[in-house]
Amino acid sequence: MPKAYSQDLREKAIAAIERGVPKSEVITMFNLSRDSLDRWLKRRLETGSVAATQGYQRGHSHRTQAFGRPLYLCCAAQKTYKICSMSS
């Protein structure tokens, strides 16, 4: 996952918008995406801060459990399906 933009960069981009610089110039000047800038502006209106959201990234769960449901295995070469059960 890419690293979050710095707090300083976020504040400079928002300050430029507040000075009246058009969004298209700000995203070119700071090499940002339009979505990022819009998200920061929305967050600033809602919370008063442009800080990155913390604690929501949980990562990928690597568990491979069927949770009691049948597991269907496919053999692509033979175009057949086989129902298997996984025990914990």
C-alpha cells in the first residue's frame, strides 16, 4: 500500500485552495490526484482536520477456512467440479 501524503503537503494544498488557486493548478503544483484533494476538502469540512485516517487498515486475512460450507474445487483442464469438505 502506498504511503500516505504528509500532513504538511495536505495543509499546503488546502491553503492554496483557500487562497483561490483553482483545483486543477493545485493538483498539478503538488502532483496530487483530484480525488485526494476532494477527500481532504471534505474531511476538513466534516472534522476540521486534513490528517490521514488512522487505524482502519487491518490487512488481509490469510485464513483459508470453509466455515462449514462445501468447498468447490475446479479442475480447469477437465472442466469438472468436485465438492470437498475442509476440517478445521
